[in-house]
Amino acid sequence: MQQALTLWREVLAQSLANEGPDLSARQMAILLTVYGEPPPHTVRGLASRLDIPKPAITRALDTLGRSDLLRRKRDAADQRNILVQRTVKGSVFLSELAETIAAKVREL
């Protein structure tokens, strides 16, 4: 258990040192869900999948959108739905994070 926590601390410290976005656990969970699970993703679906209220999803998406890590778009097929889409910047961010994790694992 201690090794896992050390890894997590080291990865977080490296991410902050790289001047990457300072994401909350909620924001990171949303980001990893959108990039790690097949689309489409909706606000309603993310709220259900992560057991987080829709307003909290919306606030997190506001922050992630300002950082261009995700984007929202109204669903053309059903105007009531808001689709959550991946961005190039978000893909690069998660690729770099994965590389940081792999490097820290090799160090430990």
C-alpha cells in the first residue's frame, strides 16, 4: 500500500512541476472516464456512471473546458443531451501523464 501511495504522490508532484493543470479528483475521474471508455459521453451519463450530481459534473466540465481538455456540444439528434468530447490537448495531457506514471513505476 505504501508503494502505491508513494507512486501517486510522485506522479502528482511531477505533474504540478510540469505546470500541467491542477485537476481535482472529480475532474480527473471525468477526464479518465471520457478518454478511457468508448463514446458517446453525456453529462447525464457521466453523472450516472460516476455517481456524481449533474451540477457537479457541469462545474467540473466548465474547468476542463477552459483548459481545453474536454469540450461540450449539443447533441444534434437529441437537443436535450450535451455530448462531452475529447480534445487534442486532453489526449496529449493524458499521454504525458501516462508516461510520467510509467517512469515513476520504473524508479520505484
